[in-house]
Amino acid sequence: MSRIDVTEKIIASKVTKGIRWSDVAAKVGLSKEWVTAACLGQMTLTPDQADVVAGIFDLSEDEKKWLTVVPYKGSLPTSVPADPLIYRFYELVSVYGTTFKELIHEEFGDGIMSAIDFRMDLRSEANPMGDRVDITLSGKFLPYKTY
């Protein structure tokens, strides 16, 4: 058994039970974005959080233990994503990455946006021309230090 096996079981259980990520997040007590990432194997759950998730998805004690192990993050199957939705984010970075970099450096200085001290909010935005996806990414600015 591996973390990938547990992730696949969670996804299968979600589908067969008709569970929504927002409902799982409400039971865990954290954002739907973070909890979804954790259930998909990208974050580490505490033992208490793992108990809740294991109960929702009918995980065994051994499977539950995998939820508390630090995962290998960024585990897409290919370097250029083939899934159309994920590819659009790759495309965003390919097209606008230099713009993000220029504007962040201009406004903050030499540094990076943290993906550790980070939050994301994803919501649907009604629009008469077709609903829009509204994603806010907020990461702490980390300046490079001199030494």
C-alpha cells in the first residue's frame, strides 16, 4: 500500500458516495482548497484530521496512517500536464509567468511568493456571458537575504 493507493481509494469513495469536497472540508474544519489538496495526497493531515477523513471515506487504520505522512508534493504524472484544465494553469504560467515575476519584483523587491505560507480561494462567479472561475492565490512574500 502507498499514499497513491489511499488517494485513489478516497477518490473512488467520493464518487460512489456522492461526497462534495466542501462537505469534507466542513467536517475537518478547514478550507475546501486545503482539505482537497490533503485528500489528493499533497498535504499532511494531523491525526485528528486523519480520523475525520478516514471516517468519511471508510479508510482502514493502515490507510489512515498514510494521511499523516509528509507527501511527495507536486506529483503530476508528466512535466507538461496533459489534462486540459491543469494544462491551462501551465499555460498561464508560460504566458504570464514573466509578468508575475516582473510585477512582484517591482512591487516587493527581489524574492518569491511562498507556496508554504499560502492560501487559495476558489469560487464560482455568475456572469451573463458564462460563469467564471474566480481563484485568489495569496502567498507571503519572502525576500532573498544577503549574508
